[in-house]
Amino acid sequence: MSLEREREKGAPAGCVTCLCPCITFGQIAEIIDRGSSSCGTSGALYALVMLLTGCNCVYSCFYRAKMRSQYGLQEKPCADCPVHFFCEPCALSQEYRELKKRGFDMNLGWHANMERQGHKPAMTMPPHMFPGMTR
């Protein structure tokens, strides 16, 4: 791949993950949660857990397990938590690449990916209200 095409695509996930893993984690969490949590919220929570406890790997390994169950991925060569404990940047980069391989543009987020793939957002209807008590 040419250097120009690489620049157009943005920084590789591995570089961003090593420098600021909360960004990569936020992008992953938004896709895995199917848009119920935003990239910024998940990334900020990850950073907060990292700063306060240093146990961010415990938090992120739950998302790895959730992703495996959503896509039917095997837990090989070892369990999720040891993968995150011993090499957090590698684990996050691997999850990022897996979602990218499945057709997600990680920079867009869940809702823009759904629009791009042709899924229309579900219209929400107000609940049907029954009349109050009558005499």
C-alpha cells in the first residue's frame, strides 16, 4: 500500500492504541454496545478506571468476551482476561481489526455505520395510552 493511501486512512490502530488506548477502547465499545454507549463516554470511563485503579484490563476484557459471544469467536489461545492483562494494546488492536474486518469503519461509530450499510433507524412511536378510568 502506498504511503499516500496510508495517510488518507489515518493513523494505524496500533499507534493510537499504544499512545492513547482509551480512544481505541471507546470505538470498540460503541460498536459492541450497538450504539447504546458513545465512544467518548466509554473512552472516558476506561481512562478513569485506568487512572484510579490501574485495572483497565479487567474492564476491557468484558468487552472482548461480549464481542466473542456476539460474533461466535473462539476463546483461543487463552482466556480473555489474561490476554488483556499481559498485552492490553495488542488485545485492543486485535479487537479493532476484527471489527474493521467485519465491515465497520471505526471512525464513524455505530449509527453512521448502520446508515452506511443501509439500515434505517427504527422509528419510535409513542406508547399507546389507554383512556383513564370511566364512571
